Amino acid sequence: MSESFEVLEARYRAALNRVSEAYQVLRGVMGDPKPLAHGEEPPVLTKAERDAQTEAMKAFQEYVPLRDRYWATRWGREGNPPKS
């Protein structure tokens, strides 16, 4: 049995918030990206930086299928998105 649209929407919004929070934490830990000079080696990541990257990627991987199902369901209910 498929879940109701309201439950799907709540799960979608929760996943989106988790991704947003994870990427805010990642940016806080890593700072702004800076380009490497020619021949410069990338910096070695700390455990906190690796953990923040891992959490951000996990959150995003869980979000994508929910996003796709949410928008497919919403477009099925409201009609296709406008073409631009």
C-alpha cells in the first residue's frame, strides 16, 4: 500500500532539511573552498571533515529517491510542470 501524499511530503521535507543542515555543518567545518595553486597538493582532511562529508553524502543519497518520488507524485496530482 502506498503512503499518502501528505506523509510523503512530510518525509520529503524532513529529508530536505537534513541535507540542508548537513551541508551547513560541512561548510562550517571545511570553510570556504579555495582553489589550489599549480602543483599544490590538496590538504589532508581531519576526522571531523571526513565525518561531515560522509554525513552530507548519506543525507543527499537518502534525499534523492524521496525527491524524485515526491515530485512525480505531485506532478501526477497537479499536472506536469510548466515547460519553459
